[in-house]
Amino acid sequence: VDGRGRCAIAAKPLRRGDVVLDAPATVTPILRFEHATERCWWCLGRLSVRARTGAGEGEGGRCSRCQVAFYCCREHQMADFEKNHRRECKLVAKLQRLPLLNLEPATTLLRLVLAPDPAARTTVLELSAPPMTPELIKSSVEAADAVMTVLRRPDLDRATLASVAARFNNNNFGVVNEIYSAIAVGIFPRAAMLNHSCKPNCVLGYRFDEASGETHIVVRCTAESIAAGEELCHSYCDTSWHTSKRRARLQAVYGFECTCVFCTGQDPERVKIERELEKIDSDMDSQLAIDTFFRQTKEERHRPGNLSITGQTHNFAMETRNFALAAATSEALTAIYSQIYSPYHPMVGLQLHTLADLLSRLPASERTEYPDQRTVLSRAIEVLKLTFGGGEQDPMVRALQARLATMQ
């Protein structure tokens, strides 16, 4: 498409909730360094205390050879050993001993080089090339040199490896956990076809397929409808940022200037929100934020410009277990997120989940000013089953549905 390069186009009309794509990663995703000792290297699931220590029959634990990889159970350890770890075991330990600034690109590059199917590397080289900033050049060359150091194979070409590492940097996806925080990085070439929009019509989710042992990316339609022939987009950055920050980020990292309806001022409602976002003071003192929140009317609390004030007050309320204040801030955050993201965004669903939990902790006399708890929980389920990769089968969604059933 002129001016958009390769892109994904709807082949048929889509409705909200329809699955656009459900595809596995090119290679097993790599856990981020800070999660590498607390999650399973195969399914990415959180480890139990027994699994981290290796206590108990079938509890998984740390690889006894490299002392680097962790698993939630013996079955997953054996599965990963067969597919990845038997080739990587000693090498990942060597990588971790190198003075690397960023471990994930080097570890992923190692996995791509060792993959039995050379098409894995070819697939990455076919992805779009990023703007080669000095920082990216340094990071990519570092990853290439690290892999060549631990492998010592004469057939490896430094320039090719650095190019693979650079394309990985520009096209990788952050695999998120149940609170929408990135825990791993993966390569999903078909999903990389989706271009960016600050007003996306799709959302990304992830699921682990136990039968195949693969992590899948799941792309779902979040717009009320998408016509056949319409482009499918998701957001490459946080759409709660002001336009100037979003455009600067996209230009620096991906090398393009966003011309979506939000960035060009063609959406009147978003123009109002952008004016509000200009008012956000993220450096405001916490006590001043709390005092400001208490002085505001309910209508004022729901304005996007009060995101920082409400967020800081919410954190304070949760830390001090002030559930009445936490419920008020949670309701306000739900309203703000619905405006700066969309009503069908994971952050909205998670905040509704939080609000439903907080309402259960309030005396009946203090819940009268809020929507019914069952209504809030039902809405949370509606959003999360659409935005989480597992849909109806997602563990959090199933737990919420079970909880709702007890309230009927």
C-alpha cells in the first residue's frame, strides 16, 4: 500500500471480538532477564516456590547443567530440552557471563542460529529494517559478537547476524502476562504485518498451546466493525501519551511519522483529550496529588488530564488498604482509560476487575454510589475475554466467570 508498505487487510467483514490471527512464534519466546528465574522457560508461566527450588517429585526446577533455565514441571523441562535446550544449555550460561548491555537480543539470536530449520533466520531477515541509530547498531553488533564468541563457528557472518538482531529489535513483540506487563520477547512474522495506528482497530493477546508447546499471538478485532478491504492496525506505543511524545517515539524507534486521525487532529473527541493530556504532571508530589483528588468533583476526576493525580492517589490507597478511596480512584481510572485507550482495552478490563474486587471489600452502605458489583464484574469479563489471548479459556477469565456464578 502506498505510504504504508506491507500491511494487513481484512479479507471479509469483521465484528468486535472476531479473531483476525492466531499464529505461533517463529521460535520459543525468550523471557526478559528480570523474569528468567521466576517463570518457566517453556510455557512462560509463573513458577511455584517448589519449582524454583526443585523440591518435590515432578515440580520442575532449575536445569542442573547450565543452572540458568527454570521450569514449572518435569514435562515442560523435557519438552524444552528436546526442542531448544539440548542445543543451548552450555551456551546460554556462557552468554550470561559476557558483559552484555542487553541479554534478550543475544539469546534470541542464539536460538535462531541454533534452530534446526534455517527458515527461522530467513523469516526474520524478510521483516522490515529499522532506522539504524548509533544505539541500535551498537546493540545489534554486540548481540552478533556475543553469539559468535560462544559458538565459534567459521560459517557465521557478523554482518548478517547483526542485521537479524536489528530486525528482531524492530519487529519483536512483548509477550504480556495477566496484568499486561511484558515478560518475554517473541517473533511473530505474520502479526508484524499489522501497521501502527494511535486509533487501533485490533488488540494483541497471547496464549500457550499445551498440545503443540507453542506460544501463540492472538489478534482480535476491537472496533465495532471492520469492513472488508480496511487495514488492520494495532498500536506500537502507549496511546495515553500526548501526540508529540507518541510521534517522537515512533520516529526514533520505527522511522516513520504517524499520520493517523489522532495525530493529525481529525478526530474532534481526541483533540479534546489531547488538550487534557497536556495538563498531566507526572512529577507532582504524591501528597499534593492526593489533596488535589479529594478537592475534585466526580466529573473532574474522570477527566484524562487527571490521570497522574488519580493514579498516584490510587497507589497510595492500595498501599494503605484504604478500600473506600481505592474504589473511588479505581472507578475514575476506569473512566479515564476508556477515553485515552478505548472501552475494549486490556487496561480497562483489568481496572474493572480491580474495582469489582474493591467493591466486595466495602460495607453495603458505602457501595450505593457505585454500579452493582455483578455489573462491574460482567463488564470486566466482557473486555478481558476479548483482549486476552486465551479468550473464554484464559485462566483469569475463567476465574472471574466462576466468581460471577457464585454471585448469581
